[in-house]
Amino acid sequence: MTSTEFFIPIVHLFYIVCVIQALITCYREEAFDRSNFRNCLLNDVCQEMSGYDIAREYFVSKHIDPSCDPKYMVRRLTHPYLRRCALLWELLKSSSSAPLYDSSNIWEGSHHHLDSSTAEGNSSLAIELDGVRELEHLFQIQPLDLILKDECVHMLALRWSQHFCEDYRSRKYRGILFSTPAVPFRLMQLPPVYQVLLERYVKMQCPDCGSVPDEPALCLLCGKLCSPSWKPCCRAGKCLNHASQCGAGVGIFLLVRKTTILLQRSARLTFWPSLYLDAFGEEDHEMHRGKPLYLSQERYAALTYLGGIS
Ligand SMILES: [Zn+2]
Ligand SMILES: [Zn+2]
């Protein structure tokens, strides 16, 4: 694995799987413009797959942006995969002496470029695509257009999708594949006054079971209402299960009745102080004093920072 001769072909093989998965996920979205792929060999496979109920159940994304160029969208969905490959490669390399490139260090150049482009006010999409392009170059990945027209890839896609359908039907536990681009870590916008948040969420029903949770916990990554493990309203609504889908096991929840934060990392959990303080800068745990509470920008920034590095 530590030699490029073996590593790169493996990256290519699973890159193709990743492209096919991304395409099927895009195709299931009504608003996605498929016409860009009409002449590609992969079009028929993806069209057929995205029509099956089982595939619609499995290939899920809430990040398909119809305003983004369709081919860019597919490449953005391969970004997390390519980043993982780059990380794995770094790890493998750190315990061996075989370099991918003998010459310049590609990572140093990339950071320099990122800095200059943010200063110029370039759009975040352009920066993201630069990142994708850089990794495609690092792993010598062919242009997407060529991959989409490749006979071998087409054969592979046919066999893989057949295998997927057979295997998925017979499975007892049917998971879901969530596709996302490499999105930066961001907490949801919160109202400046706590009362607004409380009124909105304290009587809200769980979107999974329809009951009103005793201990509502708001996911600060996506805004979904959940419930903690000590008072779950249902299995799907549990913070632990939601965190595995929403943040790859990491979850940040606001306990609506307590005002405090619940941090989840797989089965482990811990607490963090309230983001809302009264006019004197003090917390009012479980709102015993009943004074108005205001969003603390410093604490919000501190929690965002904590989430970004976790
Ligand atoms: Zn969430
Ligand atoms: Zn529920």
C-alpha cells in the first residue's frame, strides 16, 4: 500500500464507485438537471437505479444544489472521499520513506492559494473546486467526462448496481448512504433572545414519531428536533442515532428546557454551558429566575471553534 503503484489504482477504483454513488444520489433529486449526462454511458445505469425504491431509500443527500453545474456537483460529492484518501496516504507515508511526488510539496502550495483567494473575496464554491481539482491532480484522476464515457466503467457500474440491488434486498439492517460535499463546520443561526427559541421548540413534535419530546434537544448542525438518551421519544429521534447520520458521530444539541448544550461523540456525551446569558452575563439554568436571556456571541464563537476542531 505504501507504493504509488498499488495505492493509486485502488484510489481510482473506489473513485469510480464514489462517482456512481454520487450520480445516483443526484439523479433521485427532481430538480437535478440530468440532461448534461444524456450522452454518457453511465446515464442508463444511473437512470434505472435512481428509479428503484430501494436505491431511493439508500442514496440520500440534503446537499444537492440544483443551481450548481451538475458535473461540478458530482465532483463536489467525491471531495470527502478524495480527502480521506489523501489523509490515508499521509499516514501510510509517515511510516515509510516512499514519496508520492519527489519534487515540490503540493500541500504547502494549496494553503498559500487558499489564503490569497479568500483575501480576494473569491466565492466559496471556487475555493472548494480548487480543493477538488488539487486532489484529482494528486491522485492522477482522469477528467470526469472521460470516466463517464468509459466502457470499462460502464461494465463495472452495471455489475456493481446489480450486486447492490440483490444484496440490499436480502439485508436485515438497511443503512443509508448520506452523500455530502466537504462542507465547512457551521452551527445553525440562533435567535438573539432565548424566549423565541423556547416558544418555537418546546412544544414541537418529533419529526420521526410525532410525539412531543419530554426533553427536546435541538441539533445545532441541521436544526432537527431530537431527544437525549436518558429520555428518548423514539429510536430514530435519539441524539446518538441522529449524530451518526448528521455529523459522522459528532453531535451538538441544545437542551431546550435546560438552556445548556449536550455534546455527543458516538456513545459518549458531555455538557457545555448555555449560549444564552442574562443582562448581567449570567446563566439561568432551567430558567428558574425567568429573566430574559440573550445569545452570547463569544460563547457561540467558542462552541463553533470547538466543533470545528473535533
Ligand atoms: Zn442534525
Ligand atoms: Zn421521536
